[in-house]
Amino acid sequence: QVQLVESGGGLVQAGGSLRLSCAASGRTASTYAMGWFRQAPGKEREFVAGISWRGATIDYPDSVKGRFTVSRDNAKNTVYLQMNSLKPEDTAVYYCAARKYTADQGAYQYDYWGQGTQVTVSS
């Protein structure tokens, strides 16, 4: 069992930055790959970043590549999503999710989810 808690969301102007954190608890939390997803009102949940359990494999969709950076600190059981050059279209609830060992772009592949944190980017 893994519990996930996101933090760091908020309101930021276009062009600004935010760093989201996802704290994981559970005896084997460090063996889970982590994915970041977002969901805007009326839209499907969208993959924005993934990192394998050791951090060796990282994946981004083209929509955020070069602007978002995912990282993890297994000693702290925490995964981060650094978001730079934010755009109004990045506005969404951001979720972290966990699955064993390797990340995947499909939300259905993940076993555990956090409650989400709101990110709002004003123009």
C-alpha cells in the first residue's frame, strides 16, 4: 500500500514557475515509479511526466518537454515536478500516481493516486 500527497500548487502568472511535490508513504514506496498527470475541467486526464523507481528513465509528452522536469529523492520518498514557462493551458488539477518500477503514459496503469493539487496559470 502506498499513500501519496501532493503539494505546491497555486496561482501563478503566465511565464512563471511552480514546483510540485509528491510525498509517498509506505514500506516499499521507493520501489514505485511515479507519474504526474493533470486534468482540466471537461478534459481527460493527461500524462505530463514519468520517472522510474531509480530515476534512470524519464518521460515527457511533447506538450511539456523542455518546460517541465521530474525528479525524485528516494531518501525522502518524494517526487518533484518543476514547471517553468507556465502557460494558461497548463491550468489543471495535477495528480501524482504510483506503479511498480517503470512509469507509463497510461493513467489506467497506475495503482495509487494522490488527491491532486490545483495549478492555475493566469494570462
